[in-house]
Amino acid sequence: MPKIDDPNLLVGISTADDAAVYKISDNMAIVETVDFFTPVVDDPYTFGQISAANALSDIYAMGAKPLFALNIVAFPSKTLPLEVLEEILRGGAEKVREAGINIVGGHSIDDPEPKYGLVVTGIVHPNKVIANSTARAGDVLILTKPLGIGIITTAIKRGKASQSAIEKAVSVMAALNREAAEAMIEVGVSAATDITGFGLLGHLLEMIQGSGVGARIFLDRVPVIEEAWEYVRNEIVPGGTISNLEYVSNCVEWGEGIGNDAKLILSDAQTSGGMMISVPKEKEVLLLNALKDRNIIGAVIGEILEGKNITVVCQS
Ligand code: CO
Ligand code: CO
């Protein structure tokens, strides 16, 4: 992509952030994001909900407020009944309404494989953008959803997932990151991003490289949907997760006792994952309480340090 030279572009592609931020006046900037993917669960309504929650998440990760959304749809109208599409769109519309906004248009094409997602437009004050590239040494890292979603959705596709694993993964994926965003806006934080396709370590690497810092992760503090451990031991791992681990490996120092299963979990490609928030140490308790007030469990999973690599250790 060519380099962009526009003074109103506050956040563009250079820092691998969650959404673009474009200033339109001294007190308003537009936040714009697009996300879509193929079904991660069998039920079309649930797929619609998950895809919408995932698309909205990039608005929340910037500390912004969503305004409206557009549908992006690919659907095999000759091989699947249109009722399936209706259910996908109903799931998306209801999730977007839960976020307090509406879907106001969109575009669809005929395609052999169904795909669904949203373009979401939001607003933020130009001075209140929460970027992923402004973490500071001394911050602590807080994660708001458990890992293991990619491994569990792969188990679903292979018919190996238990009912309880499916239910846990679906409720995690369909949950909005709105409350987590409200809490971090209220408290004031250094940086944030949501955990999606590049996994915890991939998104953390973007954060530390953009911020010019290093990080340490405590494996025992990272929340994981329990069944993911069993599936990863049985080699149920998505291709994206394996590529993520390869991609980050040059920049990660593994502590003693970190096995390959743990490396894969920390690299697991998430769909609609949680928010990873970098907050100054003195505001840690404030943020944890603000999350708790909104029924979100924040896990302190690590810290930001001077340096440039990620260190993963077994215990804090
Ligand atoms: Co994102
Ligand atoms: Co995204």
C-alpha cells in the first residue's frame, strides 16, 4: 500500500490498528472499520450475531462510539434456501440493535461460500482515540475474554466439540465488547486492541512494535476456555493458529516449561475475541472494578516493559 500523507488521518494502516480514524473537525473524528468472514458455527442466526459483534469490536477497541452499520453479504442463492440468509441477517441486525445502532444498508453478491460481516462507522473525539500503539513501560495488560475460540470452532467443524464447549465459545463470541470499552474510557488507559485473527501474541506484537516497548505474559493468568486444552492436545488446531505461532516466534522468548500446547493457545486465532487493554499500574484496580461493575471479568495477564520482545513465563 502506498504511504498516506493526510494530516486529518489520525490512525491509518501504518500501525496495524483496529480501525481508521479520520478527523473532520477539532472535536470530531470518524472511525471506520470493515470485517466479514465465513461461518464459524452451524446456526445461521448465531453466525450473524457473532459476525456483527466481531465487526463492532474494532470500533470499541478505538474507544469510539458506533453510529450505524452496513451489511456485507456473500450467499449461494442457488444451493441454500433464502431462509438461511434471513436468519444470518436477523442475527446481525439484532446484535447491532443491542449495540444501540442500526444497519442502514449494505451490499450482497452471489458466491459459492456464504460470508457475512459489517462496515461500521463510529465517532470519537480526536484527542480521545485509544490506539494500539501507545502502550508504555510500567503498564499492566488486562484481557476481557478467554482464549481458545479458534481451536473450539475448529473442533466444531470436525464434529469433535462437546455441547458445553460450543455453548461457552458461542457466548464468548457473541458478547459485545461495548462494556469493556465503556470501562476503559471511564478510567483512561494507555492503549487497547481486540484479540482476533492474529491471536493474543500476534496482536500483542503489533501493540509493542507500534509502541516501541516489550512485554511479559504470565501463562497462569491467561483465561482459556477449558476444553481448548483438551482439543489442542488432540491436534485440533486451525491453520491460522499455526501460522500465527510461526509468525511471532522470532519475537517471543519462551520461559521454562512452556509447552507447544500453550504456545498454540497463546497464538490461537480468535473470532470476536476480548479486549486487551494496556493500563498504567496505578489504574489497574480502578479498571478491574470498572469492568466488574459491568459484569466483565478482567484478567491481568502481563505487563509492558522496556525492550522490544515478548517474554512468556509460566507464573507471575
Ligand atoms: Co481488531
Ligand atoms: Co478487524
